[in-house]
Amino acid sequence: MSDEQRERVLSQVLKEAGYTKDSSLTLDDFIKVLGQSELKMDVEIPKDQAKCKRNTKQEY
């Protein structure tokens, strides 16, 4: 996913939660908004890198 795509997704999630570009957002607000959204992100590490890092798949 590109940085531009990530920005669009995050902007949409914040907009749906009632925030605008002019809103002040604390870390607690950010965590609360993401925790209540149905936004999911899968992270997979290729097998050739598994020796250095654990092969994980997490949902946020």
C-alpha cells in the first residue's frame, strides 16, 4: 500500500469519526478512533526473511 493510499484510508476513518483536518487529535483520540473502526491491516513477512524475523500476521 502506498503512502498516499494509507493517508486516504486514515483520513476517511477520521472523517467518519467526526474529525476534520483542523481538529486537534491527541494520541488517546487516535487510539480510540482506530480501536472503534473496522480498519484491518495484515502484515506478512516473506519466508526468506523469516530467519531474522518471526513470520507474523497481525490485525490492527
